Amino acid sequence: MNGKQQVTSTTNSNLEPNYAKDINKDDEIDLLEILKVLREHLKLLFFFIFIGLCTGVFLISWVREQYSSDVLLHIDSKNKGSAVVEMGALFDVESPAETEIRLIKSRKVLASVVLQEHLNLHAIPIGFKNRLLKKEGRMDLTLLNIPEVLRTEEQEPFYARAISSDEYEILYPEGQVFLKGKVGETYRKPLAGDTFAISVSRLIVENEQKFLLVQNSVFQTTKQLKEALNVVEDGKKTNIITMSYEHRYADKAVSVLNTIANTYLRQNIEMRSAEAEKTLAFLEEQMPAVKKKLDSAEQALTVYRYQAGTVDLSAEAKVTLERQVNLKTQLLTLEQQLQENARLYKEDHPTMQAIIQQQERLKQEIKKEESTVKKLPMTQQEVMALQQEVSIQNGLYTSMLNNIQQLRVVRVGELGNVRVVDYAEITPIPVKPKKKIILLGALIGGFLVGCGLIFLKQMLVNRGVSSSSLVERETGASVYAKVPITEMGKKKQIEHVVLAIADPHDYAVEKIRSLRTALEFSFIDNGGKVLAVTGISSGDGKSFISTNLSVLFKQMNKKVLLIDCDLRKNYKNEKKIKGLSDLLYENATLEEVLKESSFPHCDYVGRGLRTTMPSELLASSKFTNVIASLRDQYDLIVIDTPPLNYFSDAQWVCRRADFALLIMRSGAYSMDQIKENLKLLEVAVEHKAIVINQCKSESFGYAYDVKKYRG
């Protein structure tokens, strides 16, 4: 009794601290536990990493290469295209880079590029092997017209089959040869009430290659080009624009970009020429009126001087005259700008409002100058007024002549505010696929998928209780041992092998030795001889525990008998060896049964011949008498019972035992299932304990190698 009390008290004294540790572990992410789980499934993890690697290599080979090029443009917002002299304020309209970017990506520019570069015409190479080996051919189309009724998805597509680098065939329908042609020539053939037309400008093939012919709409292709074209301002407010574009052919990317740049440049010049034409017409319309006012002003000044004689102006009057002339000239220039911009903007537009505000400021300054002039003699005032009118009209007339000359230069000189700094050039290195990124991503993806499946498997398999302290706290029963999974068990080699004999230094055997010690103290020292080993269900390892435990007790020079009481096991492929059922039916003696036993490590009584009433046989007095007679002959009797959860056989066997071990698989059962089976066991036997089997390693990288310590 003292030994039993000592074991129980030791277990209970450590109960609360161990349980607290388990609670804390449940609330934390244990990195070592994660590494331990991954280490246990290294083969599966490496398999998924290998699959990820293969996927990455496949993607690198499958994805078509893309080449990129770029064009550099400069938007001149100050010198609006004049190569000779600076344009006047009349034509000074700002053109920000943001506006030009929108114009570059407009349908007016890109649709023209689509037609020039034939971007809506495609000859897509077909062939899994050629694509994977990067040996796809190339067919460039300059003309393809498929009748509209045959462009729908329901209709059979057109194919081109390259015979050589100069000849090809058009296949339609159902692979029939519809047309034969040569590179560089145009072919037209009536079809479906319309005309099928094709012209191939380039054909590059190594072997016979098949192409799918596709004719997309210009609108849809323009939209796709707009999305693929990247146009950004290089820096902030630099008016430097960078255009970049990617295509599977390097020369095509260059050609498309240069065509976009030239098309935009041409349309920019055309737009500015059209604007110059409109402004020129406006100025030429105003010229006669300005010339008439200038002539009238000069005539009025001449008449007054003839009547009043020569009048000398003072220095102050001359300065005042110059200021008034400048202010009124500016006012007239703003008035012309206001009239010109009125064709483009409404009165509430910021440009119009800015001109009106400048006019108001100039009018106020002119009033101040007029107040100064009123202090002069009347003769000088009259002369100043007439000279002022002549100077203003003369300056305005001269300015209009200069502007007309500059606009004529713009109209005929094809000058714009955009210039190409760098044209696109061929780059031999593809920008896609990014092989290193794809390969690294595939490896990481494979690793993450592997980890996810491993932990999902862990969650599905280990949904039950595995903590010994939690079991003890919730049930009140002691956990005598936690037996780990052995390497032999992982390889499924343990079914017909006694581990205590095959590998006596295995960590699982050491745990069973600890179980043997606990049993020695708890019930053998108190006179107990019969030990029943049962499990909750099949696969818990009760036979493994009972067999190895019997062998370990035998090694202590004890006389041990192992009895297999699982009379319901399948007898298929087993020899008809006499055993327990024969003893109960009195068809054999113990000596005969032991003699036929094939278990050499200790005395062994097998199941015997098949019986149809195992529960009734184990509940009979015959079984009680057999166990009673064996008590006197052996120091220890270990009985391997059927699973407790299935039949009542285990309860009848445990009723004849002094002590019972309940074997449960780690992580396989909920707490309610454990409690229910303990209640079934409590009905049959008073003294009992629990063994948690098939546990995982208790620490990562176990540092204590048992095999090094062999006595």
C-alpha cells in the first residue's frame, strides 16, 4: 500500500503545475513544436517543394518571353515650336505633360498605330512541345480579312500551316487546304459572300508549324494597346515623358513604340498648324482696321502740328507719354488675346478670368497716368494724346505683322512643341518571365502548400486529447506512461516484432520500463498478480504494450504468463493452435497450450479455436477458475483484452484482474470519450491507470541518446 500511495501522491502533487504548463502551451504558438511537426513529415514537405520546383520550371518554359523598349519625349512648354524667333504672347498656350500623356493614349493616336502596325492581326503558334522548348515559329501578317460571318466563336477557326520559310497553307474548314501562298504576296479569295484576304510579310519556322489566324476589331485592339502602353512623366514637372511597351518580339516592341512616337509627333504638328491657320486668319482679318486707325492717328497728329506749330515736350511729359503708350499697348494686346481665347473658352474659364483681371489692373494704372497728364499745359496734353495714339497703333500694327510672319512659319515649317529625344532600340534580354522570381515563388508556394497540408492533417488526426496532466485533472485517474511512436512503428514493422527484444534501447521501450516500475510499486508489491490491458478501440496499441511489458517483466526473472483474450479477432490465415478457448472448453491442458505456443520470450496462451459466444465464455465460472488456478503458478499474468468500447468482453476480463491499464491513442479521443470508457472500466475493476500510446517526441532534437548507455 505504501508504494501505491507514494506513486499516487507524487502524481497528484505535480498535477496543477503540469496542467498550468499545458494551458500556457495551448495559448502560445510553439515554434519548436512547429519545427518538430515539419521534421516528422520531411519527406512529404520535400515532395511538395519538389512539386513546386517542377511547377516553377514548367512556368518558366511555358510563359512566352516578353521584350521591352522605351521612347523618351520632350514637351517644350516655353518655345512653342518656333525655330526662328520667340512667338508672341498671342500664341503662348501652355501644354502640360499630363495633357500630352492623355493625348498620346488617345484613340486618335493609338488606332492609327494599330492599323499601321497590323496589331489586330494575329498568327498564334500552336503546339505544346514547341512552346515548352521555346521553338515556336513566327508569322507576321500585313493583311488578313476573315469574312465577318466567320469570326464568331461558333465558327471553325482558320489555321495556317508553314511548309517552309517561304510557303504556307491556309486550312479551312476541318483542316482542309483552302489556299496556298508565298511570303510577300497578297491573296484574295471569295468566301461566304465576302472576300478572304491574306498577306504574310515574314515567316520564321524551323520545322512544320501550325498557326491560329485571328482578326480582332481595331477598337478592341486599341483598348488593349492603351492598357499595355505605359506613359509616365520622368520626374515631377520636367516635361520629359517616357513611353514603354512590351511585346513577345523585341523588334515589334521597338516598331510599335517608334510608330506611336512618330504618329503623335505628326498629329501634334498638324494640330499646331491648324491652330496657327485659325489664328492667322483672325489676325489678317483685323489688319485693315488696325492700319486704318494708324493712318487716322498719324493724319490727326500732322494736322494739329500744322495748326499749332512745333511743340516741344518736357522730359517729364516724354516719360509719361512712354508709360501711357506701353500700358495701352499691353491693354490692346490683352484685348486681342481675350477675343482669340473666346473661340476656345467660356468667360468663366480660368484663362479668360486671368486676362480680365490683367485688363482691370492696366486700366487703373492708365487712370493714374492720365491724372498726371492733366497737370501739363493744354497744348502739351493735346500733342501727347495724339502722339500716344500714333505710337499705340503703330506698335499694335508692327506686333500683328510679326505674329503673322511667325504663324506663317509655323504653318509651313511643320514645327511642334514635342520632340523625340530617344527613339526605341532593340533590347536582346527579355524582361519576362522573371525566372528567379517565378522559381523562388514556386518553391515558397510548394513549401507553404506542404506546410498547410501537413498541419491540416495534424488537425484532422489529432483532434483529441494528448496531454497527460489534462487527462489526470479531468478524470482523476493516473497516467502511468506516455509511450512515443517508434521508428519501427512509423515503418509499419512492429506488428510481428517484440520491440523490447529487437531494439531494447528504443525510447519507447524505456517508457515501457517506466510503466513497469510504476506497476511494480502500485500493485505487484501489494500482492497483485493479474494485470488486464485494454484499449478504447482497435489500433490503440494494447497488444504492443502488453507484449513488451510481459517481456520486460520476464527479464526481471519473474514467471510471466501472457494471455490473449481477444476471442473476437479475425482467424483468417492463422493456424489452428490451441489456446484459451480450448482451456475453457477443457479440450486441452495448460502444458499442451504452452507447448504449441510460438512465442519464445515468455509463457503465452493464445486465443485458441474460434468460439461463437466469447462474452458468455469469458463471463462463465470456467474463466474465473482458469485464472484462479494460474495465480498459483505465475508471478504475473498479463491479459490482452478486446477493445473496451466495442463489447463487454473487456469488462468481464477486468473483473477477474487486480489492476487494469487503459491504453488510449494520443490525440485520438475527446475528453468525453475517455470519461465514458473509464466509467465502463470502473464497473469491473477498482484499481486502474491510463497509458497514452503513440505520442510524438516530447522535445525537439532529443539530446539524450539511449543507445549510448547500454549498461
